[in-house]
Amino acid sequence: KSVFSHMARTEYHKRRLAEIRPEIVELDPLFSRYYEEKILSSLLNSCTLALDADSGSVMTLDKNTNMLHIKVASRLDDKIVNNTNIKVGEGIAGLAAATSKMIILPKDKGLNSLSGKIKREYIKSSMIVPFNKCNSDDVYGVINLNIVRKDKEFSEKDIFLVKELVRMASIALTPLRQEGGDIDTERNLPRF
């Protein structure tokens, strides 16, 4: 409900601004950043509640430094939140971002690329899902979900649900103006 609410509100404001003052569309990146944290927080809260995860975070990619930083977190130690800077390709989240492939632990634990990267052994199951903004192939961020209880692991149904929530959030995070095309204000898509 929360993800849908923020998405709908964002899209409504984008459309109204474009109708009232088309030049406002130029400010869309500023407008989108205002809602970014709310959208990512809603995404994380929805995923942790729906999957009964014990903790999680959403990391976004700083393209200037090629580093992932925690943007929002749930039930993580403040030291982890404030001091986590992961280079793309390093660590589990960095590997997921570099390959644009989801990692499920313990299922994928045997992969050679994960050797030595698992730091918090007390976590029994993790889901690391890279995502992008709609209409972009570039990784925008990574959502990390963790379970520490021995009796629970993420299922295929959980994976499907997270993919759907991430897809919806990526639409809400997409700027109104797309490079190389005009805007179709009826459907908020680029015209070709």
C-alpha cells in the first residue's frame, strides 16, 4: 500500500507540474530526489513486512565514485549504515550490482565469486537484488534483505514478490524527461 501510495503521488505531481508549466519538467531530477528516499523507504518496509525479514537496506550507486551507499535501512546497526561504502564488484552487494544478477543465500553460497565475501555468518538467508530505474539498463541500486532465524529461508514466491515491488518502485524513481525524446504526458513515457 505504501509503495503504491508514494508512486501514485509522485506520478500525479509530475503530470500536474508538466500540465501547468512545461518548463517545470526541467526540474524533474530535483523533484524525483525529493521522493526518492520516501519511495525507497516504502519499498524496503514493504519487502521486510511481506517477507518477514529481520533486517534490510537499500543501497544506491554513486556514479562518480562507483560506490554503493546505504540510502535507507531497517533494523541495522548505525555503524553499518553510516560506514558502508561498497565498490561495485566488491562484496556481495557490489557483485550483484556489477553483474546485475540477484544473489540468494545460502542457495548461491557455493559460487566461486562469493568466496570470502560473506562477512556476517549469523545471517541464515539473504536476498540481494540489483535494480535500475525504468527504461534504463544501468544499475541504480541494490536491495538487501536478511533473515537470522534458523527456521526460515527466502522462497521462490518471496523472490517473485520482491522483483515485482522493485519493478514498481523503479517506475516511480524514473524521471519525467528521458534523454533523446519528448515526453508523452498522457502515459509519462518518451515519444519516439
